[in-house]
Amino acid sequence: MKDARDYIKLVTWDDEDKCFIGSCPGLFDGGVHGDDEAKVYKALCKVADEWIEEYKSSGDTLPEPTAGKKYSGKFVLRINPELHKQLDLQALANKQSLNKYCEKKLSQ
């Protein structure tokens, strides 16, 4: 049975609002905020528990868990053909495969 531990919880600083914002992607967005990061996280955990209880009591299916998710290391990215050409030429100029070149660029 799924519970709050199965979902990633994020607490990030928001420069515009000048506070910490807590979210639980896949389960719910935003909604928890405050000046103390630890308190926001604690409140976020409580809200996640409440969302899960709401899903269960309404009979709705819980979203797929986000914590512990396995990644294959592959994803498809659709881009403009001209950009594809430019990236391929840059990769060739750097004596790299397009994959290695894009991986390096994305990691920067």
C-alpha cells in the first residue's frame, strides 16, 4: 500500500515570494510555504499524508510513486531539425558522438 514515503518531497526557495515552497510532484503541486525550511518540510509531509488519505477515502487511484523510481538513462527529445543539424555538426567538430556531446552540454 502506498504512503507518503513513496513520493518525492521538494522544498525550494522562491526569490519572488521570499519564502520556501514545498511540493510533492506527482501527488500535488505547491501549497506549503514558509520562512523555515525544516518547518515547511514537516508541514509538507503532513499534507502529503492528507492527500493520500483523501485519495484512499474517495476511492481514486493514487498516482505512481516518484520516490525510488528507476531511470533507464534514455529519453526522447524532439527538437527543431535545424538545431539537430547544428548539434550534430558541433559534435563532429569536437570528435564526439551526438549523444556524448549533448550529455556534456546538458550536464553543464
